Amino acid sequence: MEANIGELISEDRGFALITGASRGIGRAIALHLADDGYDVAFCYRQDLEAARQVEAEALSRGRYVFHQPCDVADFQAVQAFVKACEEHFGTLEVLVNCAGIIRDNPLVLMGKEDWQSVMDTNLSGCFHFCRSAVFGFLKRKRGVIVNISSVSGVYGNPRQSNYSAAKAGIIGFSKSLAKELAPYNIRVNVVAPGYIQTDMTASVSPKVLEKVLQSIPMGRIGEPEDVAELVSFLVSNRAKYITGQTFQVDGGITL
Ligand code: NDP
């Protein structure tokens, strides 16, 4: 679909940047924020075809889209990507750190590489984007950040010591950042999903899935849209007095 950039870029609203939005939860967040009226920039690792589908869907909602592959673990690449987004759109207003990976294993079998790649992507990736965005937020005294953690980062999970550590790190990082940035009208919150239906959880065996379902009081796996709805609220002005908090979207799995 042809997009007329001049018509589509909002004059009074900055754009939203979502990491890891070619698929899954990030994709749902990008499209929800497009519905909310944001122009949308996003990155991913490699799945260009999936990214193009997200682009087409956001364009069909009347928003302008900018996307590029960018490894969130690579600080230089992230800095260049954020700069490219700002050159395209102008003012970054909303940052959602969603890119994440799992490399599950019991600790006795966990290789250093599985530890490091999970930390680099999930935790350092979040630092890289916040670090790259925050100077502009401070200058403008305006900006919102939502970092995607996991209930695994709040409560822990067997075979996920690397992932739990990274996701718990995101919560501590975000609390500090929230305190540091609140005087500058910048809010930082965390969303910790439970079990959500995406490619990340698609490989789970029917036996394990059955067990998971039994542990969810609401009796169903979450949809990416369940998470996107909360992110949409948190970045909006409706949440203007909320910062430094962690919100679970988990169907009650942790009750
Ligand atoms: P998916 O595996 O479905 O999608 C992951 C997305 O992140 C893809 O767009 C992928 O890009 C991108 N990505 C992965 N690594 C990188 C990287 N190094 N640089 C840039 N982009 C990257 O994951 P989900 O949608 O399920 O998960 C999204 C977030 O939610 C993650 O942080 C995850 O930990 C968290 N979460 C998920 C839960 C679930 O049950 N699904 C539960 C709790 C938290 P590409 O397509 O190119 O690979």
C-alpha cells in the first residue's frame, strides 16, 4: 500500500518505537499503538517477511511505519537505529522494549553461551534502547517507557535461571530509572506477562501445555492482544500518575 508520509505523520504526537515487533507480543503492541494513532518504528532480528506484514497492517490503519533489522544486543547498532528512526519521524515519545529470547535448560546443563545470549538480548537490549532514547526524553521533558519482563522474572521458573535473571534485572533497572526520570516527566513501567500464545511458546508439548492450562485460573492461554491492551494504557495519558510499577498479565497463573 502506498503511504503518503506527509499526510500520515502526526504533527502533535511523537512516534512509538517497539523492539522485537515482527512477531508475537511486540507485533500486537505495534498494531495496537498504531490503532491509538502513533506512527510506529520497530526492529527485529531477521524475519523481514513478517516485518513487512506488520508494516502493511499498520499502514492500513493509516499510520506511517519505519522498520529495520537491528540486533538489540548490539549497542552501536541500536544507537544507529534510534538515530535513523528519529531522522525519519522526528520525536520519539514512546519506547517499548519487547525483544526477547529463551534458552531454557537446567543450570547443570546451561552453557555460558545460553546464559550470555539471554542476558545480552533481554537485559542489555533494554539498557541499549533506554540509553539511546533517554537523552532526547530529558531534553524534551517528555517520554514513556514500558519494558516487557515476565512472571518468570518475578517468581522464578525451573530451567529458566538465565531468563528469570534477565527479566528480574529488567524490573530492578526500570524501578531505578523510574525514580531517576520522574522529575523530568518521564514514566517507566514494566509489564510481566504469564503464558502467552506466540512462537516463543509454540514448541511446548501437549502434555506440558495441559499442565500449564491447569495452573491458570482463567483456564486459557493469554493472547498477545491481552498484553498490548495494558501497554496501550500505560503509555497513554490515562496512566499519567503511574511509574515504576510492574503489572502482571497472566490469567491468575501466579495466584
Ligand atoms: P516471539 O519469539 O514470538 O518474538 C520475538 C520477537 O523478538 C521477534 O520479533 C524477534 O525478531 C525479536 N527478537 C528476538 N531477538 C532479537 C534481537 N536480538 N534483536 C532484535 N529483535 C529480536 O516472542 P514473544 O512475542 O512471545 O515475546 C515477546 C516478549 O515477551 C519477550 O521479551 C518475552 O521474553 C516476553 N514474554 C513472553 C511470554 C510468552 O509466553 N510468549 C511470557 C512472558 C514474557 P525475529 O522475528 O527477527 O526473530
